[in-house]
Amino acid sequence: MTATTEKHEIVIEESISRLIARAENARDLRVDEVRPRVERALGKYIFKDNENAGAAEIRAFVDELRADDLCLVLACERGDEAAWNDLVATQDKTVKAAAWKISPRAEDADDLASSIWAELYGLKHDKDGKLKSKLSYYSGRGSLGGWLRAIVAQLAIDQFRKTSKFVQVEEAREFENLANESSEKTENLAVVAHHDNPEDIFGEKQMARDVSKALSAAISELGDEDRLLLKLYYFDDLKLKEIGQMMGFHEATASRKVVRIQSEIRKAVERILQSNHHWSEEEVKRYLSETASKLGISLEKLVAVLIIFALVQEVWR
């Protein structure tokens, strides 16, 4: 809370209470859960140009926010499964229509739509370990559908820029795009090959063996469905839409599951290195971070590359 929003705390709280009350489905959200998003929007659209904005302007601004759309988004960020299902059910056609309008080929449109759902779920983690989702940028100003169409266009432009400069593709591609196409997977494995073998990448041979064993153990801890999904996605070259059709859920759900599994494997590898191989927490974080830095990729992407390598090396059982 800034000094400006603190000065108007009572008015803001009353306005948020009205926002929640007028939503047809408020998703059991409390005022304190909605306040950070509303205060950020006020700071950007009201107080930035007028620090002396009064109560009337604050009330008018909050009263114009899309209550149901904002509550839906905030509930999704909170991890509400029902909210995610509602988001997919109500916005999937919008996302796909926007992707089809931009991409002339059906395959490209489907890939773009799948990437959008991954971006909405979250591809990276913040310093507190929480997923960073593009949903965090939605303020409630304007319809959620219109905002999603803009996100689709933005992602399409970003992807075009990346693919137009081959050298930058592997450096900038997000986790969701890491294994969308078999050619991309081959390129990522080539990144490893370019730096000699995995033992050279990880430094000392013993440390490389430790990481390999930890990765194998982490994969073996997964449930049968997660193991199958991971195999289909990374090794059998299936797209999220195809995996969803095969396993009986939406491609957006498949995307969320892949991101969750990737995160769980990373955490399991870190835990196993400490418990089974007696690495310190500092050694784990420093070693993996240095490895990712040498490859020019993020930790999330490093785990994805390791998973692909593990599958190729028949770690899969």
C-alpha cells in the first residue's frame, strides 16, 4: 500500500466491497485478496496522473471494473480448480478464434492457443516460488475476452520476432515452447551436445552422476498419469491438444499439468540431492544456477532439457 492509497483506504475498501457484492460469482474472495489488484490499477490509471484524485474518482473507477471477470482471474491465481475450469469453458473459443485470425495454418493456430493457456497458468516462478502468470496483468478494465485477444496478438508478435532471428530463439523461448515441435526438441538436445557430454556440462563426474540419479529418482516418484503425460509430451512428440484428447481433458489442463510436473521434478531433484547425496542447499542452488547460466537458459528450461535427455538415455521406466 502506497501513501496515496493509504490515505484513501476506507474509500477503496468500500469500493472493493461493492465490487465483490455486484459480482454474480465472487468466488468467495475477500476484500484483502482483491485490494492489491485494485490498488495497483488505481495507481496506474488514476493516481499516476493525479495524486490528488478524490473519493468520487476512486469510486467511479472501481465501479467500472468488470467484477465477475476480475473475481474469476483472481480465483484462478489463487489456485481454484473450479475457476480454472470456468475460465477454459468461457474463454477457450475466444482464445482459439483470436489465434486462428492471426495464424493462417491450423497447426500454428493450435500451437499459439496452447501457448496462451500455458502463459496464463504461469511459466516462471518469482523469488517466493510462486508461479508468475500473465493473468496478473489483468486489472478488470475492459472485458476479459478483449484482454485475452490482445494477449494472443502480443504472443504471436513475440514468437515471430524470436523465430525471425535464429540465434535468439533458444535463448528467449519460454518453457511451454521448449518441446512443442520435434525439431525444437532436437535443437535443445543439440545445445547439450554442443557443450560436450552432460558430465562436462555439470563439471565433476561425481556431481553429474548425482544429478542423473536424482533426476531418475524424481521421475520414478511421479504417478502413472504424470509419467505417461511427460512421456507423451517430451518423448513421443505429441502436442498438448493431442495429449488432452488421448487422456480425456482439455489442452489447457494438459498445459497446466506439464508445468506442474516440471516444477515438481525440479523440487524433487533438489530434495534428493540434499537428502540422498548430501549436497547442501547452497550447493544445489549454486550448481544448478551456474549450469543454467552456462547454457544461457532458465532453471525451468534446464529441467526441461534434463528431462528430454533422461528420456533419450532410457531413464524412463
